[in-house]
Amino acid sequence: MSGPLGTREDDGPVIPVEGVPDPGPVSAERAFDLIRRHFSPKLALTGTFAGHGAVEASAEGCRVTLSDGREALDFGSYAVTLLGHRHPAVVEAVRAALDTMPTSTRSLSNPVTARAAACLSGYFGDALPKVYFGLNGADAVEVAVKLARLATGRGGIVAVRGGFHGKSLGALSLTHSPLFRAGLSGVTVDVTHVDPDDPDAVAKAAAERPLAAVVFEPVQGENGAVALPTETLRQWCEDAHRHGAFVIADEIQCGLRRCGPRSVALAEGLPVDAVLVGKPLGGGVVPLSAVVCSERLYAPLAADPFLHSATFGGQPLGCAALPAALAAIEQLAPHGDRLASLLDEGLTGLQERHPRVVASVRGRGLLRGVDLVSRPAAGTAVVELADAGLLVSPCLSSPTTIRLLPSLACAEADVGQAIGILDAALTAAERTLPAPAGRTEPVRPVPPAGHPAS
């Protein structure tokens, strides 16, 4: 046995125990073999590249420890770890639920779930009193769109170019990028994707057919941290309501203080009928998402509470984490504002120091995108970041963008370290560009085929 994962010395065949195959503790090499066998060779290749042959072994705060003992600074995790890894208050709340009743009979009412719903509605000022709990963002999107169609008796949905709302078949029809729909046809939701810079887009769509809802992300994370124009969103809300349609703000990535306010849409005074939240809602410990909405939108579920259900939706284990997570987020919110200011200052400085390779810096708060001038430049930068131990989340819809998602667990020095690592990575990325007249520079290799940055 060796290493923090309890590694076996041999990688021989799995020995059944009482008829149940158990691979036992596995080495990093064995883990990649199992991933290739049971998931995808490309997934194993990506993980091998990102960890230089090591796998994640443990995590605390904003740091991840790898199986070879190295540490990585986590500015990724696809926005789940807003509170960092294993926030003690959330872990304690979840552990207490494990020791009492982690799941529900579904026949009896559960006070943990009831408390979580009241807490979440109150968190948004009780402006949206109804709550539906799911496990992930796509769950929330599916339910919100389903309710809008049932409540209006209409089928038309307006979504936004560049938006991402999930990969299940219903949510996928709202997601803009055709990359995620390759090989699929006959989507069941009637969706029109509109230009985010067109204030009249909703009015035009409503003139063509009856609309059930308009769905948008105030800040598009997967599209490279693009903040949509507030006045355009305001016009869309007014036009949607004028034509009897609901307005749904998908804040699964940008909400809950990730971009500053509890809800970006509500903070901007947008008259939305629902706010969708997820990712850090379970405190980075358990999966949890929610639709927080008006009574009018929720009316179909109020009339028939079994109209939409999920076996693990609103499970006590996840709902136990919610009050602790929201309390921790609020406690750390002023610190988050300071981190966001430091991050903004650092990224602005990088753009000024690397004008040849940085096309733009986008986003709000602790959701930022550094857009590079080419895919090879972005690929080289990602290689350098992996080498230096900075974890980021690629944007498949915007492959030239490096997405940064620091947590509230970061110290100010952690932001400074990340900026320093980015500085070195951008210097390396400049070598992928044509050399200025009279100079010749070597070109660094890009990531292997199959990696998101390739």
C-alpha cells in the first residue's frame, strides 16, 4: 500500500467478494484504466493531462491535493465550490442529516425540506414564495419550462444565443450551441434563440407565435462569462409580460453571490417570475438545485403536487445543507467583494501587459473569462496552468476563453498567486502567435486531441 489513496501494489484482476466485484483501493494508474474501460478513453486522456498522471485525492478550502502529494489551486469546479471544498458548517449539517434521516419516505412530510424551502424563499425576500427542489441545473430548467407551458397552455420559448441551460433533452433545446446537439433531432421544446443585443427580440418572437416563457442567464458562464445588457433584459421582461409569457432567470451559475448579489436579476430590479439556482446551493458538498418562483407560475404544481416529481428531489440530505450554505455565503459575501475587486484589478493588469494575446476580459464578480486571440494560444495557456497547478473550467461554447471561478474560501494571497500563474501562462501563449517583424519565437505544443482546450 502506498500513497494517499491507499494504493495497491498490484493491478491484478478484481477478486469478487461474496459475489460482488470490488476493485478495492486503486492507484492513479488503475483509476485511469477503469475510467477508460467503464467511461471513455477521452475522459481518461483529459484527466491524465490535467493531473500529469495523478488523480484528486482530497480537498480543503480552495486547495485540492493530488495522489502524488502536489497541491492545486481550485479556480474551476464549474462553479460548484463557491464556499470552497468541505466548508465545516455545511459538512456538519450534512453529517447530522446522515446520522438521523438522510433520505425520505416520500409518503410522510419532511421538516428539513420544508425549512429549506422557507429559507430559500426568504433569502430572496419572499418575492418568489414557491419552491421546487431538484438535483442539478437541468432539473430546474426542465421544471420551470414545463410549468410555464402548462400554466399558459402555450409551447413557444425564447432563449438566448450563447446560453447554456443543461444537456437533458428538454433543457438541451434551450442551450444554444449546436455542439451539444450533434446527432440529435426532433427536440420536444419549441425554442427561438434571439440576439442578446436586440431589445425588440422578444416582441418580434411574440408576434410570430404565442409564447410560454423567456429564459435567460444574466451572465452566460459557459459562453465565456458574458454579461447580458440589463436594459435589454428589462425590455424583454416587459414585452414577455405584455404578451402573457413568464420570465425565467437561470442563475444556476451566476447567482448566490457568485456575481455579487444574491440574485443578479432581482438586484437589477428585473420583474422575473422565477430564479433558478443550483451548483453551490448544496454548499459544494451535496447536489441540490431549485426553482424559486411566483404563485402564478407554480400554479400547476399547486393544483397537482404529483404533476412533476423526482425520487431524490428535495431529499433531506441535500436540503439540510441549504441553510448552512446560505448562511456561510452571506457571512463571506463582503470578503467575496474584496476578492472580486482584486481579481478585476489583476486581470486588467494582465490585459495591459499582454495585449497581443488577450482579446478581452469579461464577467462579473467571481465569474470571469479571459478571452485569448486564438485557440492555439488558449490551448497553450491551459497547458501552462495545469503545469503550475491552477485549475480552471474550460468553456466548450467559447474555446478561446479561460473561465475563472475562484471560491469565497480563497485568501487575497491566493488571488495574487493565480494572477501570477496566469501571467506566466499568457507569456507562454504569446509564443503561439506570429512573431513581430525581425523576431522568431518557438511555438509551444497545444493539449492532446480530446482535451477541451484542443
